[in-house]
Amino acid sequence: MDAWLTTARGAVAEAAGVDPAALDLSDEDVTTLLDLARIAAHDSGERTNAPLLCYLVGRAQASGADLETLANAVRQ
């Protein structure tokens, strides 16, 4: 994670009252999320769908769903 994203993660963690480590992104997570953002932007023709899709995926993960399972659902 770069410095800007690390700072943002800390601010989000503090606002949510969670340990910043709970919001860590692995290299694989980053690759998957960027791929989903690419799919959303290109397939829909609307760049604004990229962050919104990633937000929806994050909300679904909070319910216990696995990132790769969610990504596969979008890819299909």
C-alpha cells in the first residue's frame, strides 16, 4: 500500500472504530479489486461504476462473502 492509501486506511479505520490491520489489502486483493474496477468501467462504459462496484463488493465482504467468489460473480 502506498503512503496515501495507508493514511486513508488509518482514517477510515479510526472513523469505523476498527483496527487498521483489519483493512489491510494483500497484493492479491489489490489485483482483484483493480481488475473489477477495470471490468466495471470498460464493460459499462461508465468510469463511475468502478468505485461503486468496489464499494458494493466491500459491503458484500462485510457480510462474510469471499472476495474471489464475489469477483467471479462479476466476471461472469
